[in-house]
Amino acid sequence: MAKTDRDNFLSHASARASALRDHIFSLPADEFRDKPWKLVGAIEDFARTSELPMTIQASKVGVIRGAMAAMDPTPRLVLEFGTFVGSSALAWGATLRDFHGNAGGGDSGLRVFTFEADQQVAQIARDLVELAGLEELVLVLDGKGSASVRQLHDEGLVGEGKVDMVFLDHWEECYLPDLRLCEELKLFHKGSVVIADNTDFPGAPAYVDYVKKGGSGESGAVRYQSQSVDASDTNLAKIVEISKVIEI
């Protein structure tokens, strides 16, 4: 996407994000207080009827939730690259809460760290996370994901071998560099899962090639087993790539 086209798209997306916030907060707060799945559904309804881009579909949530449920041990720490209004971050937070009960924050180890470059949109996501009662579990960080991950690592908040799942849903050309950063910081353990959205459209060919061949192939490097899963009922952006770490 050309820079001008991308800027125009982001301006439109930001305006629609503000419209979503106005809509949600025009409704009684009790509809969503401590009901994250209901809020996820309301965001999807708004996206479908009011031209809100970059939100996750329920069909994809179901596939990814199934992948999380199949993990052993059950995931506790998730990194998400690409927050936007927080619909997917809410889903992962709600999933962790479903798996582990209402534990979250403090020393529980349950965390979704999610990264959003647009400060205004990041605040909208935080407002929605707080409305859903997940603010102790889902933390929205302003700025590029790569810088945020380095900061979390440097501060000891994301340690070596502690990341159970990474969800990539931002600019597709960043997928592979951000995956390689996670490898560099040694964040994965055997059984960690990396899930990338929109790998068919707009597409992330360099990333898909990398995980399909199992990783870099370098001695001592992370190795992956990867599958492309049709997870959508739309004609575009149907595929999520689910890659499991099989060797560290």
C-alpha cells in the first residue's frame, strides 16, 4: 500500500474507531460491565454495519480460541501486535479468564500485552478494555510493537521462555521482523504458538515462507510446525497461519 493510501486508510480507521467508542458508550454500561464476550460481539456488529475495519471476526476467534485450548500447558501470557480498538485483545483476555478463572494482574502471570501505534486509538482500546472489566489482565501499550516488546523484556515483564502465544495482526511486512525479534529475545518455549492473520490477503509471503520451512534453519534456532487454516466465512482474508514451536 502506497504511503498516501495508507495514511488515508488510517485516518478513516481512526474516525470509525471514535464512532465505535461513541456508539458503545451511548449504551448502558451494565450491558458490558464484566461481560467481555458481549462487548466483542457488539464491536463485530458495529464493524459489519458501520464500516469499521481491522476487527476480528467471530469465526477466526473460534479457531484461535480452539488452538489456545489445545495448548499444554494452558496459555497464560499473550503478545498481540496490532490492537486497533481491542476486539481481539478482549477476546484473548476473556479466553484466559475463561481458562483460569478471574485471576489477573498482580502475580497471577495472566497477561495480554497488546501494541497500538496510534495513541488516540490506543486510548479507545483501553476504554473498552476497562468497560469489559479486563484492565488488570489486558494492557494496551502505545507505540510500535517491536519497541514495546524490547521495553517489556528489558523491564523483566516478559521473560525468556515465558510467551505462550503471539498474535500478529498489524502491517504484514512487519510480521517476519517481529517474529525474528521474539526469537532474538528468546521469548518462546517449546509449545508456544504464533498465529498470523490475513496471510492470504493482503498477504505476508515472506513470513509464510519462513514458518512453512520451519524457521531460519540455523543451528540452535527456533523450529516451527505450521499450518494454514481457513477461518473465515468471507471471500477475502480467510486464512490464519498457526505455527507451533517444536524446538528451541
